[in-house]
Amino acid sequence: MRQFLDAGAEVLATARSAAYTAPEGAAFVTADIRTQAGAQALAEAAHETLGGVDILVHNAGGAQANADGGALTIPAGDWQDALELNLLAAVRLNSLLAPGMRERGSGAIVHISTAALLPPVPAFAHYQAAKAGLESYSRALAAELAPYGVRVNALGPGRTATPGGEETRRRWAGGDGESGAIGTPPLGREGRPDDIADAVLFLVSDRARWTTGTYFSVDGGEYPRN
Ligand SMILES: NC(=O)c1ccc[n+]([C@@H]2O[C@H](COP(=O)([O-])OP(=O)(O)OC[C@H]3O[C@@H](n4cnc5c(N)ncnc54)[C@H](OP(=O)(O)O)[C@@H]3O)[C@@H](O)[C@H]2O)c1
């Protein structure tokens, strides 16, 4: 968010927890975007605070690792949560906010996926399936909105030092959590939030004006997709 503020953007952030602190200069609204009511509250706040949005970044995501390590025994509720948060929240928010971009003839949407999509990790099958769905949906939406000047891209972080990332790796200390990998990413360290934010800022900026429907890895070279 800091990079967006520094670049002159007006920012509205959301989270379920009121304790969450947006940086000074950013507006904040409490909402659970897994629900239609939460998505609606965020969209209304966006209209009231900003008069609509030019940029939409779907960042909230994650899932609990299945305790026994398997894909077959992931609880039904965890499947539902993973799909609601990682996929359907983006679908709902786009439905509420992308029509305004289409009418204005410009806009940029970024869906935060994961670089660790392809290595099979049974305990995170629900998470990986939801993110795979998000990437597929992202490409379809990009095709639909391109004629209106609205760009849609997906970005996959590698292991990044955030509260959620560290909790994921701690819970799965027997293996290596979401990444399923051992050792250090090729670029020699794990990611920092600003590594991801800089790449998001690029994708929504005019420098990426001819880029839509893509997937963009920001993972220190850990998960080549080609
Ligand atoms: N960190 C990594 O290593 C890593 C690796 C690959 C992909 N990713 C992806 O990167 C994105 C960000 O991950 P992160 O590590 O920064 O996660 P994080 O530390 O858990 O932060 C997630 C943020 O989203 C908010 N949030 C969670 N559920 C929400 C909900 N239902 N409604 C509204 N806000 C909600 C959280 O606040 P509240 O809890 O207060 O709601 C928190 O501010 C996710 O999509 C994740 O899948 C992260």
C-alpha cells in the first residue's frame, strides 16, 4: 500500500480485523470479503470514499494446511473457505467494481495467486485448486474487458515474509508448507512484501499498458512455469 500512496494513488484497504492498520493516508473499511455482504460493503465504501476505482488488487488469500497432510481428508468447510476467499471474493468484487472501469474505458485488476501452484502439495490441494481457478478466471475476464481498455493480470508471489506466509510455513514445519521446497530461492533470499508490491505497481501502471491476461511470477526464481 505504501508504494501506491507514494505513487499518488488514493487507497482504500480492507480486512476483517479492525486492529489491522492501513498506512497513514490510506482509507480503511472492515469487511469479510468471503461474503456477498462484505463485498458489497467494500464496494459501497469504494464508491463513497473514492467515487469508484481505477485499480483493484485482490490480495486477501490463504488456507489452512490439512493437519494430516492429505488431500482426501481436507474438511468440507476448509474447501469452502478456500474457494470463497481465494476465488469467489475476487469474482464478487469484480462484478461490483469492474463495470465502472468498463464504462470509463480504463482500469487495471490484479489477482494475487501463488507461484507455488504447480508442485503438488496434497495438504494444500484446496488452496492450489482455488488459485488455479483464480488464474483461469483472470484470463477469461482479461479477454472480456480488453476491448474496454481494462487490463486483468494474475501475480504469483513466492514465499514472502508476511504474517500469513510465516504462519503457513510454521504449521507445515514437517515439510515446507505451501512451497513444498527446501532451501533458498535461486535469488538468495525469501521475498519481502515490497518485492510483491513493486511488481503489482508495475502491472497496474501505464508501463504495463500492453499487458493483459498474463501470469507474472515474483518468487526469486523458485517456481519456473515454462
Ligand atoms: N506470504 C507468502 O509466502 C505467500 C506465498 C504465495 C502466495 N501468497 C498470497 O499472497 C496474498 C497475501 O498473502 P499474505 O501472506 O500477505 O497473507 P496474510 O499475511 O495472511 O494477510 C492477508 C490479509 O488479508 C486480510 N484478510 C484475510 N481474510 C480476509 C477476508 N475474509 N476478508 C477481508 N480481508 C481478509 C487479512 O486481515 P484479517 O485477517 O484481519 O482479515 C490480512 O490483512 C494471498 O493471496 C496469499 O495466498 C502469499
